[in-house]
Amino acid sequence: MSKRAFITGITGQDGSYLAELLLKKGYEVHGLIRRASTFNTSRIDHLYVDPHDPSAKIFLHYGDLSDGARLVTLLAEIDPDEVYNLGAQSHVRVSFDEPEHTADTTGTGTVRLLEAVRLSGIETRFYQASSSELYGATPPPQNEETPFYPRSPYGAAKLYSYWITKNYREAYGMFAVNGILFNHESPRRGETFVTRKITRAVAAIKVGRQENLYMGNLDAIRDWGYAAEYVEGMWRMLQADEPDDYVLATGLPCTVRDFLRLSFDYVGLNWENHVRFDDRYLRPTEVDALIGDPTKAREKLGWKATVRPDELARLMVDADIEMLEHSGRPWSDEVSLESWREN
Ligand code: NAP
Ligand code: GDD
């Protein structure tokens, strides 16, 4: 019997890589998708098999983290061995515009799902997508012992989710863990997060379709890794003997300015000729520096990030150029990692 997993946020960046990984490992994968008037499954279309086909191992279910009753019914029906809660309003800047919605999805959504596990009476392991945004104003390096100081409605909502996950572990003996993940990116990254915004613009400028790129704070320091590697860490957390919380990070600092330079340099352009400032991209409160210490994940889970920010920038720029130039293919990151390292 293959294991069954349930993923909220399966249509997002991480959800798509995680679904891929679990299917490769032989899991039956169930994903929660939101009903939308347009298709919102482009990141997982390549994985989808018609459920009438007996070989189908991926199944999608309509639902929403705001709908607790639906979550109870679904979990009772699916009876998964593992639940990955990746669904969220995940954009920090947007969380200042929509604080209530962010609290409802990114915060309360987690307790709805935990309650659904409890009320449906299933035995399952639970992964919560916690975030380095929890550290907020606390200076780096940050590890599992570092105090939290969130700086946005998104960070505050994730803080609630972190603690409620820990509480269900302690109160009900649930195998529930927090993966405290530092920023991780890929060609599937949402287009308004800074790395993807930069690499798409570099591609468009390179092929002559764009002149300028408008940006906010270039001094922020982030610890940017490659998303495909991070989902392996999520899975490992749920295979451990005991439930615990782990940081996943590269440990390598990179400013937004560095990432601009790396991306523009790669295609032979000078970033300073194209980047302009626009204060609409500033946040009312900023997180200045996130640099993770992933020692615990390395020692206890054997997990390590291998892709450096310069490789990440190249990989994303190439994918965006390819997408612009010829691709009917929506996500063109199937090129092997090794070939990027040679560049
Ligand atoms: P993402 O690309 O923005 O994906 C978010 C997913 O959540 C999408 O599938 C989205 O569905 C779904 N979603 C949003 N609101 C929902 C709701 N009310 N009910 C059900 N599903 C909902 O995010 P990501 O980068 O993959 O990140 C995955 C998770 O890890 C998120 O919780 C994020 O906050 C957290 N995280 C991310 C990072 C990072 O650097 N990427 C770091 C730390 C933590 P639609 O496709 O329909 O919008
Ligand atoms: N998005 C964006 N757009 N960010 C910009 C821009 C811009 O034009 N200009 C500068 N920045 C700066 C932001 O102010 C921030 O300091 C940094 O670039 C990174 O911004 P994002 O890529 O939007 O990511 P984030 O760090 O705020 O949040 C991401 O990482 C978290 C983990 O630390 C998201 O994926 C969160 O969901 C995740 O939890």
C-alpha cells in the first residue's frame, strides 16, 4: 500500500515541487485547490493524470483554508498518512494591504486544519510551513532557539500558526512539526516576489521587451535557497522518529542589490542602467536581515542546501529567457542542476 499525503497550497511553488517529490517516492497525493473562475493549476498540470486512469496517483479536491467543515470531511475521506499545510496568503507586502484576510488564511487556517485532523479522528503526521519571517527584527544568525519578533501581519499570522502547531503537539500528542524555512526560490516562484521579479525583468530587458525595473529596498539581506531542495527537507521532518521544529536555510547572506548584480551581470547588462526606485515597494516595517543557521537539520535530518545564490540567479534567469524566447512550456526548469553549475 502506498502512503497517502494531503497538501494544502499544492498549486503554489512549494506545493508543486512537493507533489512531484512525493509522487516520485510512490505516494498517492491529494491536493486542496481553490475554486477560481480561471485555471490556477499551471504549476501542477504536468503531474495531473485523469482520475479515471487506473495509474492516477494525484487527486485534487476543492476546498479552502477558510472552510473548516470542508477540511474535516476531506480528511476523514482521504485518511492521509501525512498532511502538509503549505496554503497561505504568502506575500509580506500584500499582508499590509489585507491584514484580516492574511490572519484568516495564514493564521486561523492552520488551527482549522489541525482541528480537522483532531475531529476526523485520523492518525497522521502534520507539517506546518513556518517562516523565517517569524524572526523579523531579531538580528542574524537565526536558529531554532532564536526569539521571534515578527514585523508584518503575515509574520504575526505565521507566529500564531507556529505556536498552535506546537500546542497541538503538546496537548494532543500529535506528530506536528514546524519547518522554519528561509526564503527559497525557483523558476516557479510567484512573479511578484523579488527574485522572480528581477529574473523576469532581466529576461525581458535582454530580449528588448522592457527598459526599466522599479524596485523598493535594495539593502535587505536574505538567505535565498532553491525550492526543489527545501521540499525534501519538509518530507524528512515527517520521517523523523520524533516530532520537532527545524530551520532550513543556506546560511549564505545576499542583499537584494547583490541579487540584482548577479542576475544582470549574467547576461552582460549593468543593473544600474535599468533599476529605478519606487516607494510603493517599501513596507511599513521591513525585515532587514535573515541569515539562517541550518545546523540542526544537517545533523538530525542529514539535509543540506547545495544551490548558492549565484547559481540560483543563473538558473532563474535562464528559465525566464527560455520562457520568453520560445517556450510553449510554462515552467522550463527541467534542465538538470549540473548543467547550471557548468555555466
Ligand atoms: P505560494 O506560491 O504563494 O503558494 C501559496 C499556496 O496557498 C497556493 O497554492 C495558494 O492557492 C494557496 N492558498 C492561498 N490562500 C488559500 C486559502 N485560503 N485556502 C487554501 N489555499 C490557499 O507560496 P510558496 O512559496 O509555495 O510557500 C508555501 C508555504 O510556505 C506558504 O505557507 C508560505 O507562507 C510558506 N513559506 C514560504 C517561503 C518561501 O520562501 N517560499 C519561506 C517560508 C515559508 P492559489 O494558487 O489558488 O493562490
Ligand atoms: N516583493 C518585492 N518587490 N520585494 C522587494 C522589492 C520589490 O519590488 N524591492 C525590494 N524588495 C525587498 C523586500 O522589501 C524584502 O526585504 C526583500 O526584497 C524580499 O522580498 P520578497 O521576495 O517579497 O520576500 P519576503 O522576504 O518578504 O518573504 C518571502 O520569504 C519569507 C521567508 O523569509 C515570502 O516567500 C514569505 O512567504 C516567506 O515566509
